[in-house]
Amino acid sequence: MYRVDITADLNAEDDTGWIWTFLDEAHDPTRIVPDAIVVAGDEDAMAVCQVVDLVPGGDGTIVHLRLLPGRVEDYRDLVHRALAG
């Protein structure tokens, strides 16, 4: 089981076409910065995403996410290969 970096509805796109959530949904908001690669979603559905931007909104800071291809497990394998080097 994985822990998400930021809770998000992976089907929620705003008018920018990006997945969006609020920064206060992050486990550690200091890790949510533009271009960061994060695990987003919830206990039912998770995905690897890239943080596109952070935008001040009326109710807080909006985080836009770009969904990356593949499963979370695919990226775990990639990291293990890179570390084994």
C-alpha cells in the first residue's frame, strides 16, 4: 500500500484541463512545488502526477496536476533500477 502525497479526485479537471486539488490536502505541503513528481489520489485510486502550478484561490491554494502514464508500481520499479545503478 502506498501513501499519497496529496489527496485528489483524479477525475476532477477544471477549465485549465488539469486535475486540481487544494494544497491543504497535501501530507507535506512543502513537497508540493511546480515540477515535483508526486503520488496523488486516495486509497481507492492513486497515480503519479507532476505538479503543474499552484494558484491562489478563494478557498486556499489550488494545485494543478498533470497525470503521468503508467501505474505507481511502474515508477517504484524505475526508482529501484536507478538506485541499483
